[in-house]
Amino acid sequence: QKEVEQDPGPLSVPEGAIVSLNCTYSNSAFQYFMWYRQYSRKGPELLMYTYSSGNKEDGRFTAQVDKSSKYISLFIRDSQPSDSATYLCAMAYNQGGKLIFGQGTELSVKP
Amino acid sequence: KAGVTQTPRYLIKTRGQQVTLSCSPISGHRSVSWYQQTPGQGLQFLFEYFSETQRNKGNFPGRFSGRQFSNSRSEMNVSTLELGDSALYLCASSNQGQGSSPLHFGNGTRLTVT
């Protein structure tokens, strides 16, 4: 069993839809939670970075962490075709450079 | 502020050869980490360097090695290349020791082993 599980999709939604992306994990020692977006032929781009449980909002993006359920989510409001990319969740035990990534969810937003 | 820069962007090598990849972190960042990304295994941690010292290492064979220089620039080396080493190699930097320190990635080096 992988430490971090993420549905690879693909997920296709119409423009303007609310998108929900999720990851589950098995190790309760994770303290830092991140979401990255990766376009084709590019490196991952940091979208959200949170410590411990709770919600964090940045523009159209909201990240939620539920440590009791070992579950994290990313919501994208008013999705745009430019949001079409692969979304990766990542977790860390500490502030070091070792992240454990999910497999990534491929998202397509249709005009 | 310039982002993480990786060179070269693409490489084609033959089995048995060795290869060196280069990474320049964001200015002021002292931590550099390397990751391998493949369709089957996703993103996997190779190693992390901080102030020229390897601080953490993933589960890769000894053929994979790295180093960091005094200006925080880093290189990774893969010796005796195998077909399975074909992947996107990503470098990431962070400014650890200064509060919140998420990783910022470069665009990677695409290595193809034939």
C-alpha cells in the first residue's frame, strides 16, 4: 500500500465547474501538506502549502486538511481551461526536502 | 527573482554511460532536493543537500549520487545507465531556516537511455 493515494483520473469538467481533488494517506506523522500543479513538459508549480489541519484559501483555490481522517482536498472554483493540468498532492514529516507525492490527477476543463 | 534552473533540458544517452545533471537553486535558497519522475512510479525522492552536506537520501541504488557546491548549486550523477533510468529528473530548492519553506521545482531534465 502506498503512503499517499490519489485517483489518477482523468477528470473532465465543463468550464465554470467546481473541481474537487482528493488524497488519502496512511502515516499520521505527516505534518506539512502541499498541492502542486504540473503542466506538460514543465516542473510542478506550488499551489498551496499548509501545516496541520484546517482550511486555506487563495483566490479560486481552497485546500483542506483533515488529519483525523487522513484526508486532504483541493477545491477549484470557477474552473478555467487554463486549469487543465496534472494536480499532485504531496506531504512531508518535517520541513526537509523529502516529499511523498501522490500519483497525480489529470484534470481537463472543457470550454 | 529567477526560478530553479536545470540544465540540460534534454539528454539522450546509451546504456552503460554516465550522465551529470546540473541545478541552480533560487537565489538565497540553501536546500536542494532531487526527484525522479516516471509514468509508472510518479515522483520519487532521490536525495537532499543542505550547506554542501547530504541530509537525506531516498531508496535508489548507489549509481545515483549528488553533490552541492558552496554557492548552493547542485549536480547529480548517474553512472552505468540502465534503460529504466529514463525519466524526468527534477530539482527543487527551498529556503529552510527562514520560516515556511515549501519546495520550488525547476522544469527538469528529460533523460532518455537507449
